[in-house]
Amino acid sequence: MALTLGTGPFGKQAAGTFNFERPDGTVIYWEDSPKRFRIEIGGRTVADNRGVKLLHETGHLMQLYFPREDVKMDLLKTSGKTTQCPHKGDASYYSMTGSAVDNVAWSYEEPLAHAPPMKDYLTFDLEKVGDWFEEEERGYAHPRDPYHRVDVAMTSRHVVARVGREIVAETGRPAMLFETSLPPRYYFSPDDVRSDHLEKSETVTDCPYKGPAQHWHAEAGGERIEDAAWSLADLIGDATKIVGWFCFYPGKVETEVDGEILADQ
């Protein structure tokens, strides 16, 4: 989210306006981070740096780039794989030596002239590494973007969720969750949800700003909707206010706020 995704200022559906002409194509922003990041593969530390570079690119999640001098290159070997990016140049890939972890990192050996100064930096596929750490905390899902935030506010709006024309949740005391580049989400206290209409799903999604989201199927009025809602359990940040609360997908479940039906977002 944040700068270059969703409705962020340089996202593809920017919500606001500038007092200058906004670039039509891809925007890349390269900056320092004050945080320490560490990468481990197979129990071995492969990269450790107090101040990596952050790469923000339109349509992509933020990437961490480590200076080559802070990467144990003897633990990596070139894989022969290359890919081409019209904005950064040709990427050369590396695999972990002595393991089956292939193409775990890549670098731009000769970045394009208009690209950031990336020549002596490597980035890692965090889904392939064993563990990664932000300071001393184990990383979760993907690195937290410094321009992304989550706020939760209690409100008195009247919110109703219906499945098959039957009310499955109703409240006059919901929590509103505001998250950068996303529409507000309305959360119901468990006391305001008819739990007999919900069935726990096997689907669990990850978010580095809120934690894991347990999904729920909903059934009422002769209609069954798969993964109709989610609840948050092991929360982080401001979302700790709504542990165990439920939120319904407006695109799947008719959700009404103060008499108005929410659009599918």
C-alpha cells in the first residue's frame, strides 16, 4: 500500500490530486531506512544491515535492498536466471549454496541510467528465505512500509450485514478500521454477530500491519457464501482494539451503513 499501491499518491488509482502533472507511468522512489534488517537461510545469516535501502515502485510492494558488502556472497551462487525490467534493467539471480533454495536473491548489475543507484545492492525473495528480522522481531508477511498505517476508531454508525436477506450482524457501536490506500472497514463485536450463521474456514491471510486474518463462511436464508467474513486474532499495532471482531466483505455480503449499501471495494 502507501506511496505506490492502491489509492496511494503514486498508485494506479490515486485518490487525491497534485498541484503538478502526475507521472502517467511507473514511479520509483529509493530511500534509506533507519532499521536493521537481517536475512537467515537454513539457519545461517546471509545478510545483515543497519540501514538498508527501500525501493517503492508503482504496483509493487516495497522491497529491501542490502549493500553487497553486507551480504555473505560466499553463501550465494549465480543461478543463470535473468529477467528484464523496463524501469530498472536486467536482474541477475542467486541461489543458496549447498541447499535447494534457488533464485532467492537478485541484483541489477548494470541498472538503467534513469534507475536508482542500485548497482551494488541485492534484494531477497522473503517467501523463500528461512527467517527475516526487523530489528529483533521476526518478520511477518512482508516488510512494513513506513508510509502505511492502520488506525481504529470506535463509532456510533448503524451497520447491518445481510445474507440471503437475513440479518447476520447488526450494531450501533462498530469499530472503523482506517488503513492507508484502502476503504474504511467496519468491524462487529462478537456480541453483535449471529455466530450460528458462521462456519470457520481454512482460509487464513497474512497482514504485517494487523496480523493473521481467520476467514469465515456465512449461511442464512438458503444462501451460503464462502469466506464471507474475517476476524483478527493475534493482532499487532492499533488493531489490538478489535481482537476477535468480525468484518464482512461488502462484495460478498450486503453491508449497510446508516441506510446506505456499501459498494464492492
